[in-house]
Amino acid sequence: MNIKNGGFKKRKVVWASLVMGALLWFAAVPPARGDDGRHKCQHRIHQAEMKLDQAIRKHGERSHQAEDRRRDLNRQRERCWNEFHSWWNEHEGRWHDQRDWDRP
């Protein structure tokens, strides 16, 4: 009878150890952060802004190249908006929570 009780206790300890280990493992894994994705969006918008500025300097404000870069910039803003419901304004240095990049 002692052998059966000893086996039961060992299984109980093993299960408790497994559960505790799993809980500790999940607690130790850092949560997925949206900041990294927002940082990537910010970087893509920054790059698109730089390309637009270069096109304007090289070809003029209303050139075909500048219009193409504006469309690229708006695509990046739209992409960020769809992912995070915000977009980065490079000139103001802040995130907007309204879809207002096409407004003056």
C-alpha cells in the first residue's frame, strides 16, 4: 500500500512541477510588442518622405516623379493606418490617430 501512495505522490509532484514550469516559461516569454511594427511603419514613412523630397528637389514640385513619390508616401501611410490605426507625420514628428494625411 505504501508503494501505491508513494507512486501517486511522485506523479502529483511531477505534474505540479510540469505545470509550474509551463507557467514560468510563459511568464518569461516577452509579449509581442506593437512598438516594433510601429517603428517599422515610421521608418517606411520616413523613407518615402525622403524620396519625395529628393524628387521635388530634382524634378520640381508638380513633376511626374514627385507625384509618384506622393502616391508611394500615401500608400505607406495607408498601410500603417490599416495595421495600427495611426500614421507617422515626419514633419511634425508625431503619430496621428486620425486618417487626415490628405487634409491641409
